[in-house]
Amino acid sequence: MGFVTFTNSQAVFAEKPSNPAADLPRSIAPLFAEIGTGQYKRSANTAGFDFNISPLSGIAPLTVKLNANKSSLPADNVEFHWLASNGQSTVGSSTDLTFELPGSYPITVSMIKEGETIAWDSKVVEVHQNNLPIAFIDINPKLLSGTKPHTVTMNGSKSADPLDGQIIGYEWITNTGLRFPTEEGRYSESPILPMTFEQTGIHTVTLIVYDENGGASTASVDIQVDVLDNPLAFFTVTPGKAVLEIDLDASVSDENDSVIRYEWQIWQIQDPELTLKNYRTDEPTLNSIKLPISGNYRIQLIVVADDGKTATMQQNIYVGGTEKPVAIANVMPLFGLEPLEVELKGEESYDPDGTVKFYHWSLNGQNISASPNLSLTLPAGNHHVALTVTDVDGLTDTAHRKITVKAEKTEEENNPPTAIFTVSPDSGFSPLTVTLDGRQSNDIDGDAISYEWSSLDGDVTSSDSQAAMKFRTVGKHHIFLKVSDGELSQTTQQTVEVIKRPEDFSVFPQSGCAPLTVILETEFYPDLDYMWTYNGTFTSNRGQPVTPTDHMTTMTFTEADTYTVTLKATDNQGPPKVSRKKLLYLNCVIVIRFRQLMN
């Protein structure tokens, strides 16, 4: 007799996915586009040269089919050579290539006869990364323990793939090595599985869910058999948007009134070391826990009974972002003579509460690339470039740029250049060093231009298109850029502000018996972000978790310990500034040390 019996007479099984990719059609670049770092163009004699690449978009690893059999050009003694931008190549009228990593891959096919290329053309394949699904086990908490034979219905239907797909398969494994389906390499299409446990002890059941792109994730739960007085580990939590404030309720875990301690751990799966939080309480509820960053979190509960026995449960929760990404389209130059080489860079785009997932460039209304950066060669005319970025929560932002390309100028005309520059940052602590970039300045006639930077009280380190200035005096400062083509010139200006550094923060009271509530306060500046954190000497000793962004707050410490409270005021300028205060007491007195970080 085995440890566990599976009951599922109507199960449907299928092979585990091997990263199939969806065919997501996209527009191809205009004939004059030079995409990426290579020169991918279409030859002049493409009439009758027909080829197909399928799919043009999908999830890594992506295998694309290459077919040139439809070409109507003379096919005698002809070879088709295929070359991808990552260096892969193949030969044949019907063949394939596989791309293991996400990216944008232009593929060029050349029609070669007797050693000479008679026609060529190219298309772009977009390969995206797969976002993993979220596994979740939904189970009646009263069934987390029982006497043998103990039957439990496992339910994985609340598992989801909220970012880029859907769940297509479920696999269940126990800590005794049993699995369902029993044949390795297969999964069940049903999320429901009755399980009967025939031996006493703790049985850890793990659910593995698979999405259609080959991604997988796990969740687990402990089932206790034939231990009537053991505690249960069960809690509820509701997902939402960041900053998410959650309440954890494990009240159902103590039906026998035997639980003396609840130990919680919460961490972000993408960055567990920096985001781990530990809480130890004698109450079943834990309220107002803030999850400030979007992403996937794992919550673990360990309940400890008065006889030392324990039970464990884990759940995953997804915290979505609420802020849309910011699209930054750096286009240089914006003016010039044909044929104009233009660099498009979107790599500085960002998401305030997550990451940018997709980049989409369009030129004059046509999609041309999904890479962050690319280059174009443009003919005369007015051209509109747009960059749309999408974050992991599906929020988007678009930046627009206009490019003016003129035909070759006559010797009689001369237009003044246009002065344009950016400054970063535009405010910060003294001494403040700012970076100046005037590369978007241009001369529509194509003349070379010179740069002259100036300020009443700033130190200039360069007279090139890029420069830096340092300001020491608190207040507002004006920066001027003059560009000249040798005959005509134009001047523009921007303003930066140097602000005073805040002093140390105050605390009252500085010591006392637990539970102790202290008031923390520092000087307020509207351009600063304030973050308060703390740590106890013993990892299990934690007060009420407070991470506000105000210059004044309170913290409550519930256990005697030595605590380090940290204030981090950030404006992205200046070196770290650290100060400490230390008090030592005994017995029930909380010892608190303070430090301040500023960067």
C-alpha cells in the first residue's frame, strides 16, 4: 500500500509544453530603414523574389521556419543563403533557425547564382521572454489534518498567468516521491485532484503549473495525518496594486486553542535577500503589512503549538504596479541633409514601479522594430518617429519626435543652427554636479556647429557637445548654451536648483520598555524621498513594520532588543551621510541606534 492514493478517473493528460510561440504578425520596416547595427536593406531587383519567415514574433526559445519556394525568379542553379543579426546562418529554400534569447533579429536572405548575389531581402523576428505563471493551492483549511485514511481535494484552479498567457497543465508531487500524473514528462489538464493519505505523518504536496510558453512555478502545502492535536497552518491574503497593504489572517489555524506562536516570512521572489521580512506574533492576525514594490511575493506561515509541534503553509501573491512607464525617445540628429543617418535610443525609458517589458518603434505610422535602440537612413522629407513602451502590468506610454531631412542645400542659403540641450539632474544637494548634453542641437543646412557653455557661477569642464558643471551655492542657477555654424548662432538656457542638505533626524523618546512608540522627524524638503527602515539584533525581534515616505513618522517596537533605525533621503545626488546615536540599557528596555543615509 502506498503513502498516497490519487483518485481521478476522468483525467486528461498531455505532453508538457516545449516553449511553443504565438505567431504575432507585425509590420516590416520601410525600404530605406537600416535596422539595428547591421545594414539590412532590400535589393533593387526584388520583383518575383518572394520568401516567408514564420512566426515573426514569439517567446524564447523561438524556432522560425524559413521558406523561399514561392520565388518566381529563375531557380536553376540557385542557392538561398539566410543570415541572422546574431551570426546564425543556414542554406536552403526551406530551412529554419532557432533563437534562444529575447531580442530583435533581422534576417537577410540572399539569392545566389554561380557565386553572385542576384537578389536579397530581409525581415525582422521579435523574440520575447516568458513571464512565469503563479501557482496557488486552494484547500479547505479543516482538511489540513486528519486521521488515516485522510482524503483531501487539491484545487489549483486559482493559479494564473496574469502577465502573458494562461495555465495549461497541472502536476502534483509529494515529499514521498509520488507524482500525478505518474508518467514523468506529462501533466494533467484538470486543476482538481482528490488525494487519500494512508500513512501518518506530515505530507508536503507541491503543485507545479505550466503555461503555454513552457514556464512553470510551484506552490506547496503540508497535510498532517493521524495527529489530532497538531495545529493547522492556513491563512488568507488578497492581491492588489502596489503600494499594497495586506492583512494576514490565520485564525482558522487554532481551532484546538493550542497555537502559541505565529511566524511569518514575506519576500519578493525576484529579490529575496533584500526584501525578506520576518514577523513573530502570538496573535493569528498580522495587519497593515505594506508591499511597496510590484512583483511576485511569497508568504510563509509557520504555526507553533504548545507541545512544540509545527505546521507550515506557503502562498504566492502578485502585486501589480499602478504607475505607467515613461517613454524616453532620444533621436539624433533631428535635422540634416539626405541621406540622413539617425540613431534612435529608447534604453533610458523606465517604469517607476517595475520594469519596461516591450519597446515598439514606429516611423510615419508603420512599426519598424521592438528593440530599445536602432538606426535609420532617411530620405528628404518630414518624418514622425514614435516610441511606445509597455510595462509588465500592461500600462503604456508614448514619446514622439519629428525629424526634418532636406535635400542638398544651395550655396546661397544659410539658416541659423538650433540650440537644444538637456541637464541631469536639475536639482540636488550642494555640491551639485550636473551633466549637460547638447547633441540634439542641429543645423538644418548640415553645417558643423560649435558649442559654448556658460553660467554665472558654475564650473565648466568642456566646450564639446557634452559637458559638466559643478555648483556649490544653494539656490537657482542659469546655464546657457550657444551654438554657432561660423556665421549665425542661437542661445538657449535652463535652470538648476541647489538645495541644502537636511540635518540629522530627531527621536523621542530614545529608550523605554516594550512596547515602545517613538516619534521620528527630520527637516522637510519637497524634492526628497524619505524612507524609514529598521532592523533588530535578533532577526526574530521585529516591531510593527513601518516604511513611510514622510519626513515625520512613528514606529512601535514590541520586544526588547537593540534596533538600528535608518533614514534614507534620496535625490540621486551627493555622497552618503551617516550619523549614529547609541544607548545601552538592560532588561525590558529597548536599545535603539540611529543612522542616517543620504545619497
